[in-house]
Amino acid sequence: MPDRVVLALDVGGSHVKMLTSEAGAESRRFDSGPDLTASEMVRGALASTAGWSYDVVSVGVPSPVRAGEILAEPVNLGRGWVGFDFEAAFGKPTRVVNDAAMQALGSYEGGKMLFLGFGTGMGSAVVAGGIVEPMELGHLPFRKATFEDYVGERGRQRLGKKKWSAAVAETVERLQAALEPDYVVLGGGNAKKLDELPPNARLGANNNAFTGAFRLWDEVPAETA
């Protein structure tokens, strides 16, 4: 189905962003927030994309996902995500993945890549040989709490820019030492707020999540989320 059009949905803690794979398409967004349920997200997406034509759907969510099934409710959204039937709700073939895995797939340029997304929380994934391995590194212990507690948005507001940037640098250093990637890509809304990037790290483009969403329907690279 080489000409199929993909609707990409990037679900974050602040916004839900949408774009189709049609040439010249423009993205749209609507607010999410800590009370957004899965059914509310679908209703908002359908309303925001009324009049759009597409064949299949990709949904990136800030939760652990295995074989297209959401394993736990998102930390920074409402309830009702586990067990939700997105394919029935959209009425189209739908693939659901972890949002960081989706952005990682769109950022991938070969070799072994570590992706870290800094936004409301901290997303993470490794891509090696074209295979995406979603991870929940943000919830690992760090200092007196977890990585996400320090480098997520609440940590940024609590620590201030200088200490938050230092926490990000230490996070990248520790995870890079443990996972030994060829390179690190930093994404998410807060990555661009860093004045200096850690060694071996680069900023991912804003549209990489959409690129990853479109690639989910390609035959290669494979996707295991």
C-alpha cells in the first residue's frame, strides 16, 4: 500500500500533536493535561482532524507499550488508557507505541542510538540495527529520587535552569556509560532549553516524532514496541 496516508498522533503531557504523511500537510494540536483520558484524546483528535483523509493511524503515548498494548496508565495523563481499543475508536488500522520510541525511530540514523526525551517527564528508547527498544529509564533511581524527578518539567521548575541542566548532563553521562550507544539524540520540548549539549549528544528535530509515526508503517526498520 505505497500510497497510504498515515495520521500521526504524538500524545504528550501538555499537548496532542497531529500530522498526516501527505505532502504539504500542516500539523495541528490541542491541549492534553493530567486529566486527559484515552477516549477524550480520540474525540479531540477526530474533531481536530475533521475533513482530513487518511488510511492508517499511529499513536505515540507516554506509557510502556508491548505489542501495541498499553501496559500501565500514563503518569502525566488521566485514566482509561490500558485496554483501550484505539483501532475501533478511529475505525482505521492503528499502531500504538511508546511516544519516546516513536520519536527515537524518527531520529535514527544508523548504528546504536540512545534517545532521551525531556518534556513533562523523561522518555527513553534505544534503536540498534533498526530495532526499537522502548525503555522506562526515567523511573530508575537517581540521587534522592528518580531521573524523571530531576530532569522532567517539575524538576526543571524546582531546580532552576542551571541545576536542571547539570542534572540533564549527569543523566546523559550515566546512561551513556551504561548503554554504550554510538550517539545520543535529545528530544522533547525542554531539550532545546539547554545552553550546552552533553558530549556525543545532538538535538533531534521537532518533527522526528511524526517521522517515526510514518516509519511504523514501513516494512523496514522493524519495530518491537
